[in-house]
Amino acid sequence: MENLTEVLNGKYGKSNYKLEADYRHKYDEDMTFRRIANELDLPTETLMKYTTKLEKSSCELKNCKKCKNLFECINEVNGYVYYPQKNDTDIEFCYIPCKYKKEMDKQNEYKDNIYYFNISESLRNASMKDIDTTDENRFETIEWINKFISGYTKGVPQKGIYLNGNFGCGKTYLLSAMLNELAKKGHKVAMIYYPEFLRALKESFNNTDEFKNKFNYIKKVEILLLDDIGADSVTEWSRDEILGTILQYRMEENLPTLFTSNLTIKELETHLSTTNKDIDKVKARRIIERIKQLTINITMISENKRK
């Protein structure tokens, strides 16, 4: 009677015998490994070639069973499981998202509706539920935000806001939270740190396509936030060709436009009137009139939360 080793050596060859033995050991000892193999429903000769990879899949699945959130993930790729898929008579391995990664992706789907330019991570994740409502100096702004969110309908004229106040009082956070909420409702919004946007536009001036794409998107986006206006150095080009054109288009198309600034409207007018070449109060007044046409003005003086 032939012994088992001789039979296996004859059937698979000596090297394949070890593959078979390793596969059988994992199959018998590891219930998760066995379940994966059974689900593939392929011949043992095929499965045993992938023993090491199947073992990795089994290990990562078992990690997932003990995991409580993405921060605890110890798999090779955070939030994903290395898993086999049957491809006719063979196996392909890929990374599939775990339940926590799927949940996070679903929560962040709204970010596809937002264009950010030089906006910090904290502002990208700003949420209405995290707004501090204990400071009475913020009540007027929060009330306006709530009314805007509840009353906003695309295509229906609705004024934006010129929100000015002291440094660090939370102006940008409040409006970012509002825009994130509107993005969750499917609206296209843009959050722009205005001084840096001007610099980037100037750098791309010789690249016609890049310049037009940046400029036209901001000009036409459904809801626009220009953050920290008045912190930029004024030139005739930035005031008349860029800001003036954006505001004129948005005024004509009834597109909501939001501003944050450390300057009052009057101070902004003074700022816009002075360039490195001359003083032009008429052109500055024209910009201010457009801002007034597009917005209501709220001044918020509150605790500096950046201390």
C-alpha cells in the first residue's frame, strides 16, 4: 500500500505537496480561513496556490471583528480589508472598505460639493452642531445663518452676508459650518481664502486655461465665501479686474456671496481706494456698492478663540 506522502508527491509533485500541506493545515485550524475558501468555491489545486494571501485575508477579517473604529484599525491599509474575489477559475485580491470606512465616506460625500482654496482642515470639518451658542455676541449671526439655511432655494434671490469683527472671534468657522450644511443638502459651494487666491491667480496669469478655470469657477459657483477680504494688498488689477468682475457677475445672476473681514464696510472702502499707484475713491465706492447690493452687514465682536 502506497503511503500518503508518495501519493501526494505523485499527484502534485514534491513542491506542491508542501503547498497542499500548508493549505490543509490552515483550512483545518482556522475557521475564518475555511469560510473564505468555501465561499470561493474553487478546486483545492487553485486555492492552495494562494494560501499565504488567504491567510492574510483571514487575519485582517479577524482584526476587523475586534475593531471599534478607524483609529483602532491595525490592517495594512487603514479602513480596508485585503479580500479575495473569484474571477472565473482564478482568484483576484483587492482592498475593500470596512463598515467604518464606508460610514465615514458616506458622511463625507458632501465634500464633493465644496471647492476649497487654502482652507484649514478644522474649517473643512466645521459643523453646525459644534457651534458655541453660549456667547450672546454671536446670536445675531447664528440667527441669520439658521434663517439662510432654512430659507435658501437655488435660483431664488437671497442676500449673503458681510460679516466683520475682531480677529479670532469665529467669523470664518460660523460661515464654513453653514456652507458645509448647505453642501450636505446638495448645493455647490466654494470657500476661498481671498488673499491667497489672489496670489495664486496672479501666478497663473500666463497660463490662460488655468487662470480662466480658477476665476470662472469662483465667479459662477452657486454660493461663494470670500474669507478675510481686506487682508490683501490692493492693486488696480485685483480690485477692478478680479473682485469687481466677480461681484458684478454674482450681483447680476443673484448668486449668494458671503464675506468675512476684520474691517468694517467703511474701513474696507478706504482700504480699496488706495493702491501702490494712486488713490481712487470712485472705484472703491463702486466695489462697496456691489457688496452692499449682495449682502447684509453684521458686526460680531466676540472672544478671541485663537488665544
